[in-house]
Amino acid sequence: MGMGGAGGRDAERRRRLIASLVVLAMVLAAGATVLSIALG
């Protein structure tokens, strides 16, 4: 599925990287929301 085909170990690493980036973005968004509520 997608570009690159079935890459095995490389595909697993890419999937883990994307998952960690999504989690990081969610944590940053939650932190910004808490900050804006606390400051406002």
C-alpha cells in the first residue's frame, strides 16, 4: 500500500516513525491548549 511497496523491516520503521510523530503532535496540541487555558 502506498509508495515503496512492502519494505519489511524498513516499512515497520517508517510506520513506527509516523506513529511517534502523530503522538508528538497530539502532545504538543494538548500542551498548547492547556497553556492557553491557564494563561487566559
